[in-house]
Amino acid sequence: MMIPARHMPPMIGRSSAAAAYGSSSALSLGQPNLLDNHPQLQQALQQQHLLDQIPATTAESGDNMMRGGRSSDLLGDEFESKSGSENVDGVSVDDQDPNQPPSKKKRYHRHTQHQIQELEAFFKECPHPDDKQPAAAAYGVTDIFGGVAAGAAGELLRGAAQSGADKPMIVELAVAAMEELVQMAQLDEPLWNAPGVDGSIETLNEEEYSRMFSRGLGPKQYGLKSEASRDSSVVIMTHANLVEILMDVNQYATMFSSIVSRAATLEVLSTGVAGNYNGALQVMSVEFQVPSPLVPTRESYFVRYCKQNADGTWAVVDVSLDSLRPGSVLKCRRRPSGCLIQEMPNGYSKVTWVEHVEVDDRSVHNIYKLLVNSGLAFGARRWVGTLDRQCERLASVLASNIPTSDIGVITSSEGRKSMLKLAERMVMSFCGGVTASAAHQWTTLSGSGAEDVRVMTRKSVDDPGRPPGIVLNAATSFWLPVPPKRVFDFLRDESSRSEWDILSNGGIVQEMAHIANGRDHGNCVSLLRVNSTNSNQSNMLILQESCTDSSGSYVIYAPVDVVAMNVVLNGGDPDYVALLPSGFAILPDGPARGNMQGEGGVGSGGSLLTVAFQILVDSVPTAKLSLGSVATVNSLIACTVERIKAAVSGESNPQ
């Protein structure tokens, strides 16, 4: 039985005061028998025609890659969001003076009585939003890196803080957005069309929406496509803790690390009243992701507003502030989106999530278009599924009735906490390193005869959570005519690992310890041992987390040092265990369609699989990247893909 997270353990807090231990455990190309034992890699390497495609400055250009999931050198000292608009006022304009030139037309704002009351309440709490608050905000600007946010968004907010001219408009927009979100969460037909019997999700009636919500952001932007979705679930967390996670950018980015690649709070307009987040208002910039380099991330600049409603429910809403970004190219506009949280007995909460955006999705790769267009890639079901799974994970940290009879179960509370914290960092690092983020500089390798492989490099220096040297990231995504659950079960099973894991050198894989962290048996953190068949090789330990929910699944792993893991299992600090995560992200290829089993191409019930490796190619951070190393890693990932295809779909014989 899981315990609701009434008093949550702190999420990852990184420190850099000590040196890493266990740094020799990373996947490395320094293994002398890597190519000798695998003639298929030698043959594939000979067929490569890749070297001329790698820029000579690769080693220097890859420094933007994630460090430990998120840290200060992800973006250097900058966080720059690129979403914006040049023709959206962000306020309702019901009438204008035709005798004035367009640039000086007066704006008249009509509000409901409820909105007027909220505006009055806000200005009573903050009577001079253009004065003291902006002066203070100019800028302890805080972000998830613990540093100062700069770039275009930071400069814009500094200007707004000095003038204060936009504060009333932001407050007004947030109040209207909150009212819209609550109705979007509570109303059914005709606003929402009921889901079909084929398992499709409910859809928004655009005509009814336009009729009901004429204020706010105004009509849809030309060239953008609407995505709207809604989902709900009962989760094992109190409403107070949920609100805190959503309003604290560090906890928010950690909780939703598979969806949020970058996040920053640029300005706090109100901290709330009565010692809680009721009335809290903050300007944020967030980049949303799908775990594949084939799907562009979505950058959004918005205000987040939290409020406790009269019926006791809590709501947190986001709405874009594009009118404050004149001249920017608008690719993603966030209409009122967020969640309604209802307190339930025994520390549970019912969460209803609404996602409503307008996006330019023309750059999405063809095999992901159906998933993205259906709303499953960025929509409410993914947010709710991730939240539900993460709440179970946090509750497992506090579980007190751990069965002691099961072999391999970690019963020590401190050991469980340390191991889960280490696995959490591993997952964050993996998710942040496989996407098409603006912070990443991928180079596409082609000509291998397989799916395109994308690579990028970075230097690891003075990072206690990573081994020092040159790290090469390689990723590819492809379609499999096999249901996602079958792919997930195959990849997470240690008994079938030798069928695809080339670097385990055919050794027998045995689970040494595990922590169950969810209702589904697939949600588990494991410590695996690879018993080498070669007496000259030492046994390898692998930390693995497998997780699954209604929106997708992950199998993420990293070689770890034996001494380091003993420290962790005894409750020691896991922050200094060096990790280079690799693994898999498994998504459905579109909405569920009855019992069809992957016949007929993308959208027929198959899987979209992303394979990603992080390999230490040189232990000297100042070394130049060897082009031969790039070709070898490309061959490694191509051979792994072929082995997976052969094992799960019988496409060909394993090499």
C-alpha cells in the first residue's frame, strides 16, 4: 500500500563541492575487445561513408548538451524563448475610436462582475504593481538552473518591470484565462465532443469555443493549427503538494522531466496570500518536448496564475503573453491551459487537465505526425499519465510496509531513497538529451542503409555526476509494427537483454536488487549485474529504471561503479555517482484503434521507438573528437536497432 505524499521528499538538489566517484563505469569505447568480439560491427564500420559529413568543430560545438539533466551550462547563462507575436493584443477590444489613427486607437475592456472582483482583489493585495514589485523583480530572476535568466525574455521582462505598463494587462489576461479554464474543465457537450467507440479522445467543438470565449487571446493566428485535449485522473498526492509542484519551477521541471526540457520563472508578480499560493501570479518561459529528435520542441512564454475557487477546488492556468513579444516569430501560442484540482479523501486528489495550444507543426517528421495531430504527443493525456506515475513514484519513497521475503527487494528506507534519487537524475538526463531542443546541435549521419542517426558531442568537465571527457550522444527514432507494450516488456526484461545489448558481450544478466514504484509491474528501479563469460573481464553493474503509463514507456539505464552503488544502497549521497544514461523511449504510433495489431503502417497500433546512447569516447575533456569513434558509435546503434527489430517482429535474423 502506498502512502500519499503529504510530506514530499525533496526532489533532486545537485551539489558540485566534491569529486565524482565511480567515473570508470561509463560506457566507453576504450574497451579493447569492442570491435574484436563483434565482426558485424567491423563490417558495418567498413561500409560507412560518414566521415566527410561531420564538421571539424563538433567537439567544440556540443557544449550545450544537458549536464545531469539540468544545470547551468545547458544554455550557458541564457534562457531565450522564441515564441511571440506581433499582432495579438492579449486583451479584449470591443470597440475602438474610428477617428483616431490605428496606432493610437483606444481600447475599452468589458469584464464580467466576477472578473472585476478578482481584479479588485489582486490590486488590493498589490496596489502598485508597477512600482515596488517590479523594482524587486528586476531581477532576482530565478530559473531551474539556480542562476540568472537572460536573453530576449529576460531583457523584455526587465523593461516591463521598469515601466510597469504591462502589469494590468497581464493580470486581466490571467483572470479571464482562469475563468475559461474552469469552464473548459467542467463543461461537456456541446463544448466537447464525446469520444468515439474506437477509443479516440474527446475533441473540442471549435465553433462553440469561439462563441463562448470571445475575450482573451482573440481569434486563431493564421498558419497555426489548434490542438485541444482534456483528461482526468485520481492521483496519490494532496492538493497542497500538487499546487506547490506546479508553482515551484524546480519541482515542476523535475516532476515533468519527460515533457519539460527547459523552464524558468522570469518574474513573480504575486506570491499569493494567506501563506499559500492562492492568487500567485508569475511569468514563465518553458520548452516542451517529445522524446525524439524528430519532433521539434515547443517554446512558450506565458503567465501562470493559481487560485482557490469558491467551491474549495484549486486551479492553475497558463496563458500566452505573445503581445509582449513584438516582432517574434510565433510558433506556439498557449491558450488557457492547466488543471483543476479537487481534494479527495485519504490524501488523494482528482486532477482534470486541459491543454489548448495553437502551433506550427510543419517540421514534425512524418512518422510522428499522427501522434502529434491526435494530441497524444503534447496533450492532456500525457500530462495526466505522467503526473499519475510520478505521484506513485514519490509515494513509493515513503512506503513503510515493504515485503521482506522477496529476494532483491531493498527494504532500507534510506537506501531506497538514495537509489530512487539517483535513478531520477538518470531519467532526467536521458529525457533532456534525446530531443530536438534549441539547445542541442545534432548532426545527421546518413548512408548507413538504416534509419538516420543523429549525433552530438559535449565536453564533461568538473561535473560530479558525469565522467570527465568527451561524450558522444547518438539517437535514432523509427517505427515498429509491434504494440508498445510488447516492445516495453522485451526491453525491460533482463533475461532478454543479451539479444540486443551488444556491449554486454553476451554475458548473463541477473537482477540483484529492485524497487517497485507503481501499480504497474513495469514501473521499477533495478540494479542489474552482467556476469561476463570472459574471465579477463570484470562484472558490470547496471542501474535501470523502467516506467510506463497511458501515454508512453521508457527503459533507461547506465553502467555504475560497484563501490559507488554500495554507498548508495547504504543511504549515501547519490549526487556524486557518475552516470551516462542510455535507453529507449516507446510511444504509440497514434490513437488506439480497437484491437488492430500493427498491420498496415504507421497508425495501425505499432510503436515509435527512440534509441539513444551516451558514450564516453575520450577521457580527456580537451581532446579532439575522433571521427572513427563517431563511425563506431553509429555502427553500434545501427546494429542494436537491427537486433531489436529481429527480436520483436521477426524481421530478420540477428547478426
